[in-house]
Amino acid sequence: GPSITGRKRKPDEDERHTIPNILQGEVARLDMKFVISLDPSFCSNNGAVHLFCKLGANSFLQTVHKNMTSKLLQLPDKHSVTELLNTWAQSIRQACLSAA
């Protein structure tokens, strides 16, 4: 019979600009306290993806930002979305404690 040769398929332009399944799965399994939107319009060839995380407007957002910036410097260069969100949650808790 005819021989069938396997060919590696080159990812087309659309596939390179999609959000990886592993990231979509992690976001889908996140705790409900994290309201996340993935931005499919921004997916670059280097793997960068934009995530939008909603936080209600509060008077202590500057403190949260300061705490978050400090904690981000302590994270390893490669970290998961979950690690990032846990850092964000810790920053919020810390701001709540200092506001009390």
C-alpha cells in the first residue's frame, strides 16, 4: 500500500498568537476571588500574554501597589500566574492590616 510519512506541521501565524492551553487552564481553575481576563489580542511571538486582574477601587490602592512592587522583586524571574496572584493577595492583606 501507499506509505504515509509523518510531517511536522509548522505552526501558522494564528497558532503563534494564541494563549497557551496551560495558561488558559490555570486561569480557569483559579479561586473565584481572582477575576481574570486574558487578552487574546496581545500574544506575541516571545510568549508574552496580557492578563487583566480586577480589583475594586479602594482608598488604599497605593499601599497595595507599593507592597506588590516590593514583593514582585522577591519572586524568581520565572513564576506562575498562581504565584503572582498569591503575591497580589498578600499585598492586599498587608495593606488591610496597615489600614486597620
